[in-house]
Amino acid sequence: MLDKTLANVTQQIYAPGAGPGATSLTRLFVVAGPLVGANFVLAGDKTTIGRSPDCSIQIDTAGVSRKHCKLEREGDRVFVTDLESANGTIVNGRAMQPLSRTQLQHGDRLAVLDTEFFFLSPRATADAVENELDVNFTKAATEAAGFLDDFPEILSLRQKKLGK
């Protein structure tokens, strides 16, 4: 039962409303800058960020290069590459070297000038939910076992109170 529940929760995190085998929905949430509040699903193998209308995510702001950086999916992993942008790409406060490549981890922050993205990995989120469920089920099982140990005494007190 627990395995089925975890599978259902994991499936909903990967793709709400989708059936088994759905592609994970890796996301970038914009937490600062002109696109603040936007949410981008990284559904394809390649996502480009820049000023050009040809980019997957367009940031039409002076100082952002036409093709600023790209994100590439390789299995469950996502990598960011700076495309020799004029003002650089920042990951977790550190400037990337031009054409360098960095793997993004759940919770990483990616900055393109004043636009800051929060990287959300659904696998990490699913793992966190599974860990929380494990903790909650363990706690519930422990409490239930304690109740069952005390049940004969509780039943005896209840019967005495009812005069049986």
C-alpha cells in the first residue's frame, strides 16, 4: 500500500494528471527581474535563454545577449552553458566562464543579468515527499503500536466506567 501511495504521489509531482511513464516536468521559476512570477517547464532537450525572439525564454532587456545561455537535458540531469554572453551567466552567485558547462541541482539559482531563476528538479521534490511520507508513516505506525499496547488497559477502564 505504501509503495502504491508513493508511486501515485511521485507521478503527480512528475506530471499532474498524466499517466504512467510521463516525462518529468523540470522547471525554472523566475524569482527576480522583469519576468518575476513566470514559470517555465523545461520539456525539451534544449532550452535557450536570451534577448532574441528565437529563444525558448526571451528576456527583452538591454545587457542580455541575443543567445545568452542554454540548458540541455541529459536523462534526469540538466546542464547550463554560457554562450559567450556579454554580461555572463551566474549560477549560485558564481560567474560561469564563457562556453563552460555546469550541472544544475535542485534549488540552484541561475541569473541572467537581473533575472533570477530557481531550478526545480521534480526527482528531488519526489524524493523529499517520499522521505516525508516515510517519516509520517513511521510516526503513525509507532503511535498505533503504542495505542495497541495500551488498548487492553483502555478497554478495561472503559468497561469499569460503563459498569460492565
